[in-house]
Amino acid sequence: GQQVMQIPQYQHVQEGEDFTTYCNSSTTLSNIQWYKQRPGGHPVFLIQLVKSGEVKKQKRLTFQFGEAKKNSSLHITATQTTDVGTYFCAGDFGNEKLTFGTGTRLTIIP
Amino acid sequence: NAGVMQNPRHLVRRRGQEARLRCSPMKGHSHVYWYRQLPEEGLKFMVYLQKENIIDESGMPKERFSAEFPKEGPSILRIQQVVRGDSAAYFCASSAVATNEKLFFGSGTQLSVL
């Protein structure tokens, strides 16, 4: 079936270090979206990538969509305590629903 | 401009009872999605509805679970004869069009089955 795998499952970093989470799909995606869920909270939309090879930046966050539109990554530069949470990618296979990855839970060591 | 409203936030049921979860989408949104999340896990798609229509219910168990989105009023996710395995956070999300647009999530309903 259509699945979206995400690694790593957990990531602990010192404050100020960089962080990256990777997302892989079994098949080509129409688009991919990224969400952040704070502990005890609900998912909040971060960004959508549509084009092959697309790169988008939001302050310290850099999002990439692979050339084959099967993988994506989120990179955070110089993490801060406010970055704590679980980051989910969500793939659109063109079937009118988003398939969420398993998420990467980021914890920051002050 | 109110966001996606879900109620109740917390719901406790005993085994065999019924659970009704409500979701009012953002104003102007006609697409509603229900997702289930177990602790430390991702979001599992359950059902996608538009006004008065179920578009995709492939993620919803065929027994005991049902969903509706009437012409008037909120979307309802109904779980009959709940079992302990139904304990989870249930999130509703809405969008203005189909999933090529971003989803707005509600705060979720935490269902606990005793």
C-alpha cells in the first residue's frame, strides 16, 4: 500500500545543534506537507512542497522535496527550545487524503 | 475567525458504551477528515467527508465506527460498544478544498475507555 516512512523516530540534540528528519514514500507523491505537533497539542501546518527538487526556507527551517518526488527532508539550523515537538511529513498520493509519516520527536537538551 | 472546534476535549467511557465525537470545521470549509493517534504514534487516516457525503472511509473499521457530516451541524464520529483498544486521541481536520490544500486541525478529543 501507499506508505510514508519517516526517520529517525526520536532525536535528542543540544540546544544550538542542527536537526534533520527524513521522509520517504513508496511511490511518487503529488505534493508533500509538513506539520509540527507540540507536546499535548494538535498538528499545525508548516509548509507544502509541490515541485520536483523544490527547496523552501522559513527562518531556521529548510524543506526539500526530492527530484523523484518520493522523499523529503526538514532541516532546522541552530535548534532552540521552542523547536521541541514532533514533526510529521504528510504525503498526498492524489487520492484525496493525506498519509502521515510516523513522525520524528525532537527533544532539546538546554 | 474560529478555528476547527472539537468537543469534548476529554471523553471517558466504560466498555460497551457509545462515544460521540463532534467536529465543527472552520467557517467556509466543506471538507472534513478524521484521524486517530495512539500515544507516541503518528496520525492514522480514518475517514474523509464532504457535506452529506462520505468520500473515503477506507481507514475506518467496518464495525462499530461510523461518521457523518450533515447539511447542518457538526461532523460526528460515532463509536459504538467501545473497547479498551479504542482509547486514543481523535483529531478532526478541515480544508477549503481537497488535500492539495493545507489541513487545519482541531484540538482533538482524548477518548479513554475504562
